[in-house]
Amino acid sequence: MRDSLALHLALFRRQRAQIARVVDGQTDAFRSYEARYRRRTASYRRVLPLADVHQRVLASDVVYVGDYHTLPLAQQTYLELVEHALTSGRRVVMALECIEGRHQTSVDAWRSGRLSERSLLAKLGGDTDGAGFGPGAPLRTLLAFARRHRLEVVGIDRRAQGERSLALRDAYAAERIARAARAEDRPLVLVLVGQYHVAPCHLPAQVERALGDDTRRGLVVYQNAEGVWWRLARDGRMGVAEAVELADDTVCLLNASPVVCQQSFLDYLEAEAGDSPLMDRGASERFREMAALIGRLAGVPVVRALESVEVATVADGDVLARIQRRGRFTQAELSQLRRHILSRESSYIPRARTAYLASLSLNHAAEEAAHFVRHCAVGSAMEAPRTASEAFYARCMEEALGFFGSRLVNPRRTCLGLADWARRFGESRGVERQVSAFVLAHKAAELEAPEEAVKLLPLRKDRLFHGVSHALGYLLGDRLYRAFDEGRLAKAEVRALFRDPFADARTVYFTWAERLRD
């Protein structure tokens, strides 16, 4: 197995475990439902050209498209299939799980112009400004497409809880899909529903029962099924296959790795105020835009350097190899980089002139853009050898400038305050509790005995070293931004900070901490 695939698989397993820790309440019925889906998507029969999938869509009456709710690319792909369906000349219906059937009257009022889009989104509980992470964010895009093409939109979901919730929801959706499909003009109905639902034994089987004697030809289109993706990767065919056919004549489209799908969900869980997702294919361009913006304010020329900077994302399976090619790293350093990637933390790697975006968060990308600007300003001083305590405070300052830069891009971004850290100390366990303790102790020492603070540094354990310096840096960066926004910090001072090599990082940190103290 190639190293890149092994790294991707390790990251997938870590993220799967992380998701499992936050998604609770799975019933026996859900586990059985999931198992049936996984058995049907464990492998593939043959690779298909994308044109073949489009032909199958046109030859069908009901197309079930699997959705990964937090992945915008999943909804975009659905709309591409709808667009191809329009070439059939048949009436096309969009049947959407993201709309509950009880809101159908409001949807119809919106279609007829009697209800504004904003009012409809408010009723549906969606994002009224079209920004942000999560399953509500793509709704506006879906509705805009439907309005532009004057398509009927049918809500197919219902609220249900308990052991039978999946069966009840499938039965309800099936009745609504069947009602749309059995119309006299025989429309082409494209269903967008969670991936597990589209397994033939789930929603499609329920629709067949609901149709009774009114037979309709169905097609199941999965997206990025994990079993299929990993099988293709092991066969060395990932990256060349856009679609595959499975054993039961279903098809699977391949446009994002399982790691990227997971990451979209984790980004949704961890999203901060004002944050929004970058599209993977536009991440590099947005990074450059943000670096140029921060560079202008910091007075650092970045235009030429932007031509050579590399922007890698979690979607790049060969990210470690790409970093290695762009800089000389020892095996120990590569092992550390691998651990960093597995920790799901973004970073700017000066020696490789590479920004690694572990998530597609605007805030995190802006941070790394600020680190890149900083590298353009001070060059190799960013990686200068330091004593352990000096390295700690240098990292605090780098994190402060990164957070400051991210707030220039997103002024709404928030930062954990001391009250939040105190609450975390009381509620958390393990490393998180230890980080909280060190943060609180250090901030107290800054007030009462700065000379004693150095004795409180967690210098021997990497996770504590990085966690505490990260937190202290964010706190200082937040205060830097507030002072700048309120006119208490001049632009010339910001520019001097970005160009400071931090030869005496401890003094720099305490000077600014004292000056910006509330």
C-alpha cells in the first residue's frame, strides 16, 4: 500500500472515531440500516464513463441520488444530474429530503411568487444569507436552481424518532415520491436524500410498494461510497474513475474522498461565528486572495512569493510526499509532519513554502495565509533555533499573528476567553483539562508574577506545548485585533510586529500582554 494511501486511511479512521464520539443515540435499527447499505457498496463491478451515467438518468423515471448533507459538492453533483435530466424534454421534479413535507404549502407559495425566498428559508429553518457550514447552507442553491428552471420542488422528509424512525421516514418519502412520479405526463423525478436511504432495499423498495401497479424505472446513484472508494484506491484506479457500476446495477459517482466527506461534517461541528466553507477546488485561489489582503495591511510584499506557494488540502492524498519534495526534512521531521496531519490541524510549513489546510474553513485558511505573510516578512527567522522556553513564546506570537490575520478576514470570529477556559477545566478530562489548567495558571502569573510564568511552561510534552501556546497566542491575537479595530493599535505597529524576528520572544510576548491587558 502506498504511503499516501496509508496516511489517507489512517486519517479516515481517526476522523471516523471522532465522529462516532459526537454522534450518539444510534439504535439497533440504525445499525442494521447502515450495515445493509455498506454490504451493497463494499465493491464495484466495473468503471463507467460519466456519459453512461447521464444516459441511465435519462432512461429512468425516478433517480435516487445519495447526499452527504454537509458536503456542498454532493448537492452540486445532484444539480448537474438535474441539468442533464432537463435535456430529456420531460418535466423534471426535484424531490428533496432537506425540505419536510409539512412545508409543501409554503414551497408552493414561494414557487408562485406569493412568498419571498427569505421567508421560505426562515420557515424551513435554513440559512437566510446563504453562508456558513452545515446541511442548511446548500438549500438556497437548490431553491435558486429550481426557480431558475421553473421546476417543481417536493419536500419528502418528516420528523420521526425512535427505533422505527428510519422506516417511517422512508415510507413517508416514498408516498410523496410515488405521488409525483405517477403523474399522467410521467415526469422524471430526481430525489436527493441521505446516502443510506438510497440503497435499493430502503427508499427505492418503499417507492415501488407505494406505486403499486404503476411501474416506474428507478436508478440509484450513490456518491463517494466508502467501500467503493477504498477498493478503487487499492486497485490504483482512484483519480481516473469518475463513476462505477455496482453489482445490483446501481452506480456510484466519485468526486470526493471519504476523508473529505468526513471533514465537511467535522467542519460543520466545529464552525465558528462568521466562518464559511471554502470549496476545495477554490481553496488555493482564496488563500492567495487572503494572503494578498493581509500582506497589504502588514506592508509585506507577497505577490511574487504567491507564485510559488503550494496550497494543499485534506483532499490531496499525496500531501506528505508533496511537502517532502518541496523541502529537506529528516525522517523524524516527516514523522512529526505525519502526526500533525493526523491531528487535523492546518499549518504553514515555511521550509516547503506550503500551506496545509486540514479543513476547508475560511478562518483556518486565513490563519495560514497570515503565517505565509509572516514568512515573507522574516524568512528563515521563522524557523530559527531557540531554547525550549523561547520556542514556546515564539509560537505564542506566531499564533497571535495568525489569529489576528484571520480576524482581518472575518471580523466576526470569536476566541475562547478565560471564563471559557475555566469552564473547560471544570468539565473536561485528560489533555484538554491539562491545557486549560496551564492556560489559566499562565494568565494568572502574567498578572501577578510574570517572572514566575516561565516555570509554568509545559515544555516536555508536545501536545501540551502546542495546545497551551496555541491558546495563549489566540488570546493575545484577539486582543491585538480588538486594539487595532478600536484605534489603539496603529498600522505601523502591526507592520513592525509582522517584521519582528522575535529574537527575544518572551519579552515581546509579555510586553504585548501587558500593554493589551483588559
